[in-house]
Amino acid sequence: MQLYSIFAIYVLFWVTALFIVLPIGIRNHHETGVEMVKGQSDGAPSNFRPLRIVLLTTTLATAAFGLFYLNYVFGWIDMDTIDFFNSRERMKDV
């Protein structure tokens, strides 16, 4: 696998992990009891911590990409493993 491919796939894992991590631990002003600023949305988070989100996202993305890359190298799961319709068996009969 080329370095550009590794980087592009890692970025995809990172963005996916970001959307998984973003809602974790977020509380709005009604839940924390903090007073809202005039014009603020009711659902705006009061405890947004971007560094924590970046660290959790990077950890999750690195672990998931590591499993993906190990599967790519060692071939634990391939197309024959996930072929639920046995298309190769049907092709032999034809």
C-alpha cells in the first residue's frame, strides 16, 4: 500500500471517529445549570473541550486503522469470508 493511500484511508477513519466521538459527554446549559448568553441556542454545549475530542478521535481512529492495516497485511477477512451469497459456488455450476 502506498503512503498516500495510507494517509487518505487514515483521514477517512479520523473523520468517521470524529462523528462518533463528538456527542460523547456534551451537556447543554439546561443540564449543567449555567446561565445562557443572549441569542444563544438552547442546544449549544456548555462544556465543549476540543483538545479532549481531538485526543479521543485520534486514539479511536488509530486503533481502527491499525486493525484495518493488519487485516490488509495478514488477510484475516477477505471477500470470500464475507460472501454470504456464495457467488463463486453458483459460478462453478454454470
